Amino acid sequence: MPVPIRPYRSADAAATLQVFLDAVSRTASADYSSEQIEAWARRDDRDLDRWGAARAARPTVVALDGVEVVGFSDVDAEGWIDMLFVAPDHGRRGVASALLAHVEALARAQGAVELGTDASLTAQPVFERHGFTVVARQHPVRGGVALVNHRMRKALV
């Protein structure tokens, strides 16, 4: 059954923030330490208004299960995907794949020649299944804590 996807609305701010926090704290906990999870999630530093403004400032889409937001992603005109997150209870149901296909179509429509992202260890296999390749291993620092992710690319032409 296809996963419904629609453009982000300002009313989605709280739901997308919760998806992000749940995905980081639950799904990514298989690949990152509790210290890394806390630094990445920054729960005490997440202001809903700032979060909503950041989502609205980028072409963002949400995946739905009925009326519930169960995932979201974004892509800019150059093909950069900043976020791809799925609620833990909806993992392995095609939500991430549907979101990736949708943002790829958006990027193509805007003339992007490639897609790029900094994928977490958790998300890397999903991106690889969709044709992305690792171009660099990175060690970003969040709140004084080193994380690991991978710069990934996918050619569109």
C-alpha cells in the first residue's frame, strides 16, 4: 500500500520534532552511544518555533499513516537532503523509501544533477539501497561529542 506524502505544513512542527527525537533516541541507539544520542538530539535546546521555521524554510514533505505524521524529509534545489527521519514504530514499512523517492522526484523537477546527504550510521543502509554511495566518513562534533556519519551522493543524470 503506498505511503501518502504531502508538503509540510506549519501545524506539522510538533509531530516532525517528535519523529526526529524518537528516531534519534530509539532507532539510532543501535549505532550510537547514549552520550552521542543526547548530543545529537539536544532535547533541552529544541525550540518548537525555531524547529518549525527551519522545516518551513526548506522544501519539506511528511509521510502519513492516516492523519498521523510518521516520517519526514527535505531536499533543496541543489539536491541536498538535510533530514530523513521515520517514527520508530513505522520503520521497515517503506516510509523512508517513499520519502526518498518523493524528494528525489522533487530534486529532479528542480534540475538537480545529484543528491547528497550526511547519513547517520543508522540511515546509511537505506540510502545505499536507493543508489547512494559513500564518498567520505565524517566525525561531526555536537555539544562537544564526536559522532560518525557518512557523506553520500547519488547521481541523477
